[in-house]
Amino acid sequence: MSSADGWFRLLLRFYPPDFRDEMGGGLLDAYHRQAEEAKKRGSMRVAAVWLAALKDSLWNGLGERIKPAVEWRRRGDWGRDMELVTRRLRQKPLFFTAVLGTLTVGLGTFAVVYTAVDKILLEPLPYRDPGGLYKVWVDVPRLNLHEGQLVAPDVYQLAKSGGPIQDAAFLNCGNAAIPANDNRDAFHINAMSASSNILDVLGARPAMGRAFRHDDGDINPAPIILSDAMWKRLGASPNVVGSPLRIGPDTHTVIGVMPPDFAFSCSISQRTDVYAALNLEHGQGNGSWLTVLRARPDASPEQVRQAVQAFGQNLAEREPDKHRGFALYAVGLLEDLVKSVRPALLALSFAAFFLLLVLTVNLASLLLARAAEREKEFAVSRALGASGPAIVHATLAEGTLLGFLGGVAGALAGIWGTRLLVALGPLDLPRRETIALDWKIALIVVVVGALLGLSAAAVPAVWSARISLSSLLSASATRGGARAGRMRRSLIAAQIALSLVLLSTGGLVVRSFERLVFTDPGFRSAGVLSLRLSTIVFTKEQDAASFLDRTTAALQAVPRRTIVSSGWWSAKGRACWRSVC
Amino acid sequence: MDRDRRTETLLPLRPVEFQILLSLAGGERHGYGIIQDARERGEAAPDIGTLYRALARMLDQGVIESTDSRPGSDDERRNYYRITDAGLRVAKAEARRLDALTRAARLGGLLKKEAK
């Protein structure tokens, strides 16, 4: 090797190895040709060429290391592998489509389940410090009553009982109607009557107007706060605060409008349209009420449960006649809300986890089959000097890219899937309105997809790194590639086993939902239709009765009905029934 | 349509890229041959490192390709390159762009007007 050759080869070291591999020969040749030409013009010219080559290599070599000329090289080894993988996948569109389709369906299903579990079970309720909110229920085992309600004076006492209990509010929900006017027809609304501290207990504030004051409960007709949806339904007037609103026979004053994300109701399937304050501190009313309790910030759930239990015991001891066999217990507000769907959702999460495992094994098996097709290519690459880690790297890149793309497609399918779930899901699915795939969940699905691809590629990566020319020759001569076949058979066995677990979990989920949907209501529900009418707009009882009679008569005229029955609460709070057979 | 869009994304070319396409439009060349061509045209020849980084980029873009043919007993380290159809389109588009700029410079009085 001449001194010039040594010098120019040394300068090549400034360039990154992959650039050297691709362009090194040409660079060396060009430097040599330049030096040869300079030699004819004296040694000073040669020295100048050597120095110019040094400057050029420093500038361009380091420049190439910092910002490679070829764009995909700028992304490092992973970038190069990704470029090669993309090119290979483009050559096999059928394989690519099949894998992407499988991953889209699988990861899309995972996205829907994850969204439902996250939004229903995990996401905190939209109130201030929602962990400190509890529902209080009455348990009377001798009456087989486990979710009984408290009377208002007991709730006032509970609110003042101190210890870990900061405050308590009572509430009840009912139907009402907004009468027709020149601009609109009459329509039903869901109204909540609650103690005036309800918004303080929940930690919510109206978006417009003011919250309830203590004395609002004493005003008749009670001042009301509208939900955002109700405000919009009434025309979204910016001057709504202070305006009168007729509900049934009474005219109420609107004092505020709640923000759009606020929702609170007595039952899961109803959204409250109007909130009214009520003061029963002086013992009026014998009705029973749902109770919401706010714990002190530093109180643990156990302390709250014990305090509520002790309060119940105290009540039972003070008034043994009224409270015989009576006990109180507190349940976290979220826990109480989701208790009906919790087992089904946990079974679904279990199924989704197994679905991911099946997808991983399925992808591993497909990638291994594809790697086996490229066995000769791997062997030749090894023989030409490609290192084991480089082959592992490239195979892992292929799996990760497929998983990533599957994750993106799965997240998109999940957006559509969650909309379908909300549209087709039961009306009393808790927190139904919050179920939507957001960017955080989409990101998780994409990351899960990429990790799934990476782990699926691990088996073929290890297998392909072990291939060498000699092993290929001996395998094809003696065993015909038995090792890959064995691996594929094991993967298929694992896939079948996991699919069985998935199927049985799916069966459990279906049974669980069946039980939820087909709960025996205690009567033959087949062929029964219910119709809700509001008679609250009638101030006189006979008017309401006559209205119901006319409606019943009209229904009787409907062909193929057998029985029409109606019932209502009279203005005096009496239950009235009429049946026509 | 796509072809035109792709050509446009590569414009404007760097001087070294235009020099390479200009040389290769005249036939296959090796790297040092491109430098010699530039000198013969009276242009400042690019540095060797700059030239080879541009060649690597243009190979990736598909505007040039390397060829296996080399005349007689030529050095086997020496790679020959040729212009592709896409490369020819890019070179012509760049030449039109430069021509328009030159005409604008003349109209603006930055260059002397051509003698009629």
C-alpha cells in the first residue's frame, strides 16, 4: 500500500461506515486520480491535494455523520431497516394486506374494549375530587331491602355528623313537562329536586348565573338551574338567567346554567334537564331520598364507611321503632354507578388481553413463514458478512412496522367501533355519553400495536439470525428445514390453545351480558309496550283523568292490542289507576 | 401528473446536482469524470466528498443509477453512473427554471441584453 493510499484510506474513516461501504471505492479512486494529476506538477501540488482531501473529508465526512445526504439514513439503523422493510412489503402486497387486515380487526376490537373499560371503570367522574363522593344506602335484611333510601331529616343529621363526613345532600328525580308555546310543542323533561347544597357537595359550579343558596329551597315555586342541553333546547339565550320558565302548572325562575360536561342524575339512563333546590330541614315531607355524601379530603374510604355505619347504628338505637333491623353503608359514587357492568367489563378486558396474545402468536407465525421463504437470502447475507444482530434488527424492524401500522389502522377502526358501541349499546350503559376514543387511547393502541409487532418478530428474528450457509446446506440435504417447521407447529399449537381460552372468555362475556339484558322483571314482558304521558300541566285532577280517559279510548281503537292500562300520580300525591280490558 | 409533481419536489437543484446531471446527460461517467467535465466547461469543480454525497442522494432519488459496464481494464473500484428518464426530466426542468431566471435578470437590468 502506497503512502497516498494509506492517507486517503485514513481520511475515509471520517465518513460513516454505511457511506464508506457504498461510496468509499469511488472516493478513493477520485482522490488517487487527483493526486496522480498533481504529481506531474510537483510535490508542493501533491501536498496541497493531500491537505485539500483532509479538509474535504473532515467537512463532508463529519457532515455526512451529522446529516446524511440520503434522507432515510438520517433516521439511523432503524431508519435504514424501515426503508428496506417498506420496500420488501411493497413487493408483497397480498401478505401486507392480510397482516394489516388481521391487525386492524384485532387491535380495533382491543381499542373499543379499552375505551369502554377506561371511560366507564377507570376515568374519574367529572366532579371536584370525585374519590371523596359516596352514595349512602339503607340495608334492611329482614325486608330483603339492600338499596333503600333515607328520609330527609336523617340526611340533614348525617351532613352534620362530623368526623370524616364533610357534607351530605339528598336528591330525587322525576318527570315534568314544558308546556307548548307559540314557538315550540310541549315536551317531557327530567327534573331533579335536591337539597340546596347539592352543587357544593359535587364541587360543581354553573357556567352561567349562580349556584343554589340555602334559602332557595324555601322559595315556591323553586328557583331552577338548567343543564347545558336544556338551555340549548330552549334556544340558548344569553339572557336566560333571571327569566321565568313554566314547568307544568308552575312558573320558575332560572338562576343558572350548568357547563356542558356536567351531568348528574338519579339513574344511569336519564339525563337531568332541570335542577331545583328543596329545603326539608323543618321536617316537611315523608319521602325517601337518594343520598350523596362528601368526605373530608383527608378521610380514607374505610373511615367514611365506618362513620356511616356508626351513624346508622346510632339512628337505630335512638329510634328503634322506626329503624328496626336498619343499617347504613356507603359506596364510592363511581363504584355504585358501574356496579352493574363491572363483571362484564372485567371479562371483556380479559378477552381483549387474550385477543392480543392470539394476534401476537398469529403474527409471529406469519413472520416465521415469511422468514423461512427468505432463508436463502439470510444465509447469503451472513456469508457476505452481515452480522447476526443486523439480521435480528431488520426482522424486528419488520414486525414493529407492521404492528405500528396495524395500531394506527386499529385506532381508526376503534373510533368507528366505539361509535357503533354507543349507538347499539343498552341505554342504561353507565357513562354512555363519555365513551369515545380520544388521542391518549389512540396513542396507547399504536404503542400496543408496535410492541405486539416487536414481540411477534422476536421468534423469527432469533431463528433467522441462526441461519448460515452451512446450516442451510445441511438442513436441505438431510432434514429439509425441520427446525422452522417445528417452530411453526409449536406456534400453531399455542395459537389454538389461546383461541380456545379466548372463545371461552367470549362465551362468558356473552352470558354475562345476556344476564344483564334479560333480567326477569317479574312479569311477561313480551308484547308489553309502555307509553309515558305527562299530566302535570293539568291543575285539576278531573282534567288529568279525562285526558287519560281520552288517550285510553284512542289506544283501545288500535288494532291487535289486548289490554290498555294507565296509572298516574294525582296532584295530591295519590296513585290512581285505570284499566280497560 | 404524479411525475410532474415529483420533478417539482426536487427543484431547485443544488449546483453540484445540476453539474452531475449535465455531465451524465452526455453519457455514462465515473465520479472523477464528472469533475473533469465541470472543469472542461470552465466551472468550479465540486469537492470530491461533496460530489459523492450528492451522488448517493441522487441514486436514492432515482434520478441517476449506477451501471455495471466499465470500459476494458478500468479500475474495478470505479463506479460508472448514468442519468435516468426521471433525471433527464429534472435536469430539463431545472434548465428551464434557470433560463427563466436569467431572462428575468436581463429584463431587470442585472445582465446585459443579448445582442440581436
